[in-house]
Amino acid sequence: MKLTDEEKRMLDGASGQPVKMAMDIVVAIGEIYGAEKLIPIKTAHIAGLSLKSHGIAGMEWVEDIAKSGAKVCVPTTLNVIGVDRSRDLKMPPDWSTNQLRIEKAYECMGCYGSSTCVPYYMGFIPKFGESIAWAESSAVVFTNSVLGARDNREGGPTAMASGLTGRTPLYGLHLDENRKGDVLYKVTADLRDIADYGGLGAYVGKRVGTRSRSSVASLILRRKPWCTWGLRWHPRAASPCSMSPASLRKRRRLKRPSAVRSTTPL
């Protein structure tokens, strides 16, 4: 894989141990998938933040990374965590304490304490054609299919590594040739509610397998079952990938809300 001089220095540790560790992860992923090079990203979104996902070992690992001085270099948001601050769910005290330790470690790296699986509702809206490194499967489908951004289905550690380096490997859905739909369904049924869309997503997902690639609220609800089956979808008249050049130019002129900063001290 071809690396720039700056990327080579990052990999050699010139930018510090945390960045070297992150570059090791990013480069390894790139080599696994045969990426030609790394590309810059605009934003990152880290998922898998539950204590059940991290475990004590994962919690201590991310705390060590934060204590070593790691700082993200692009806006990086956090997925939901296993604690609800608005009410008492009678969780074991050690669970809540350790869960908040995980969140604090990421916030110490400069991540926004967003605690959401829909960061685009908070103003983090990727532009058409932008490369990003987001985990959280439903957000990946929405950004690719509705917003027209470019993102692979990242894992939590790879999204963190991309946030620390500002890079992701050029493979998968970052490539033009992988962004074309190859299965077309004409839906004639009268879909009236969320359950109908869920049934449609499950039906198409089972038949298509992994071959495939309106309003914001309705599109979010519709894409849920599709991401469960690993599909990227192109709703006619809504997906940027299925629009005409004129329609895309009109969409690009729409203003985006500014990113909302976290109220949690970083």
C-alpha cells in the first residue's frame, strides 16, 4: 500500500505512540482488503461503547490510550452507551461506574459525548461524496444511501483509529465501482407503517443476501431492516446515487446546520 511521507512518519511514531497505534490498525485493515492507499476523512463515529462490548479489558485499554495523550484530529462522535442519565433503571452500580469510565476516556481524546446512533440529527451531516469513518450499521446505511457520503461499515476500534489519524483505507464503498446497485425491486404493495417497511426489508434481505448495495424521519425508519440484512439501498427520488446531475446540484445548494458541540466537558 502506498503511503505519503506524512503517513509514513505517523506509522514510524513521529506523531506519538497513540497515532502510531492507530496507523497500525488503519494500515492493517487496508492490507487485508487490498487497498491501494489511504484517504482523508471528514468525520468519524465510534460505536460499540457498551460495557458489554468493551468488557473490563477494553475499558482499561481505551483508558490507557487516553492517558497516553491520544487526541482525535477530525470531529468524532460517540454512539449510545449503556446508561440512561434521565432515569434510574436500577443498573448495578459497578456497571454504571465502568460504563461512564468508557465514555470519559473517549471524551478525553476529544470525542463529542453525543451518545447517539443518529449523529446527523445533531448537525454532523456528511456532504455528498465525502469520505467518513462511521461505525453503527444503521448510520452507515443512511449516510451512504440517503446523503451520498462514502463509508464502509466500520467497527469501533477502526473508527477510533481513523479519528486519531484522519485516514481510512481506500476500499469498499469508497470506490465508485462498488456504489452501483445491482438488484432492482418494484414495490407495488401499499406500505402504511413501520412494520410494513420492516417486512419489506426482511423479505428483500433474505432474497438478495449480501449482493446488494422522503423525509429524514421516514427514511431512517425504513432503512433499519435493510441495515440488519447488510444492504445498501437506493430509494428512487431520494438516494443521491439514483438522482440526475441536475437534482444533485440542487441538493448541494441546500444549507446544512452547524455541528452542535457536546455540553459535556472534553
